[in-house]
Amino acid sequence: MSFLASSATLSGRVPSLAVWWSRFCHKTPEWQVELFVTLFVQLVGFWLPATTYQLVDVYFPEFSRRHKHQPDPRRQPTPTQVLHCVRYAFFVTLGDIALQLALGYLTNFRPVFVISPTLPTLKELMRHFVYGNLAREFLAYYIHRLLHHPWFYARHHKLHHSFRAPIAFTGLYATPVEHFFADVMPTVLPLALLAYLYEPVHVLSFNVFLISVLLVSTAEHSGYDFAQPPVTKAHDLHHEKFNVNYGSLHFMDWLHGTNVLERPPSVKKKAKSRFITVGDIAAAELAQILGNASKLVRGGALGALLVAGIYFSGHVTAYR
């Protein structure tokens, strides 16, 4: 039997997990299954790794300084700022739970994704994982660039950038508006629309995708060079320079020429005079966007075609 044989399922490969999942689904109401799985994923994908990264700062300071992208103590947050960020992330997580419960209440707790006692097939899992990541990167990139418009930046994105040297917990350090439109919507909307308009999406397929998003976000905000090095270095530079590296997978940055991994020496010399105010930075960014409007439109169309093409080609292949 080939790896992609249509009969291959996760159930056959991990029978103990399949049995546990089946029992869990039979004993638990569907809306609680969706809630509990999402809570577990948030714990494993964000809180556990973010706490681990922070404990490295506390108990291994020398190791931490050697492996930080911005080791200068003057740039690192103070213990008071770290504690504030952790508390803030906790309340954001509570807000996510409240939002999920509120949406459940408004829809009579009808689940968005399929709650089935059987596990998703491996092909289904892989297809939704690839599609979810590509579609999220496409949406998140343009929303992130929009947040650097002066009006949106001052009201919603400046809070996140108050950490010039990010820590893992700053992944959730955002205003409610930014968190919903830049974090929640690009993550949930692609697979939710797919489930509503085209084909069923298993709740575990969505949460495998979700845990990958959380792990990448936590790593890229950790500030450590050993945590997915290209990703963390790129996002550190975004917090430092503001107008580069908007994405997480960075193929959209490559497309638009915003992928930067090194600060040129000439930019370093100008940094003190250039980054005088947020308005100056955001105005320059807006001018760049307006000056390359045709490129953005072409890039957006290309990105949309890429996401659609990969998904539908994978769908056709899967059902041959």
C-alpha cells in the first residue's frame, strides 16, 4: 500500500489514539469537543513553548544572551514588562475562549468543523494543512501591511511594536481589534469557508493546522536564534525596523521585496535620525505601498491563484 493510498487513515497508524478519540467523541457533546481540543492546542502550541522560552531567560541568562538576536540588555524588556505581557496574553486567551463560546451560543452550538469519532485521513489532513498555511499567509501579509498604515498603526498595532525586542508572549500582545483581524481571522477563515462552501473539514485537521500556526508565532517572537532561525531573525528585524518581513512563511515577503534578513550598514547609520516618530515610519511605508500599487495588485492576484491552484490540484489528486 502506498503512502497516499486512499484507504490510509491516521486510525490505522495510531490505533490507541483512534480508540481514545472515538470514546471521547461519543461521551462528549460536540461543542465541548471543539472547545476542549482548541484549549489543548492553545496550551501545547502557545503557553507551553512560550513559558519554556521565558524560563530560559530566567534560569540560563548567559545562554540566553548568547542566543538572542538582540542581546543588548537595554533593548530587552524589564521583568515588570515581561510580567505585564504574560498577564495580557492570559486575558487574550480568555477572550478567545469567550469569543468561541459566544459564537457557539449564537449558532446553537453547531460546530464549524466536522466532529467525527473517526480520525481524518492522512491525505485530508495534509491537504487542509497546506491550504490553511498558504491561505493564512496570503491574508495575514496584507492585513499586517494595512496595520502599518499611520491610522491603523497608531490605534491598533503600536501596542504590539512597543516590544522592540520581542519575547514569546508578545505573540498575543495586541489590541482586541488587531488580534481578531490579524490573528484570528486569517487563521480560522480559510478552513471555515472551505468547510461551509466546499467540503467538510475535520476538527482535528483544523487544529493540526492551528498548532503549527501557534508554534511558528511563538518561535518567531521568542527572539532566539535556535528557534526556527530564519523565522525568528526575520521577525526580530520587523520589530526593529518596522517595514520589512510582514509574513511568517515569507513567500509573500519575497514576492513584494520585503524579505530582509540583514540590516545594511547604511541603514544602521541612519536609524537614529530616521526612526524619529511612528508617523514618519508609517508615512514612508504608505508611500512605498502607493508607489508600488500595481505590483501589490499583481502580487495579490498571483498569490490568490497560487493558493487556489495548489488546493484544487491537491483535491483532484486526492480523489482520483
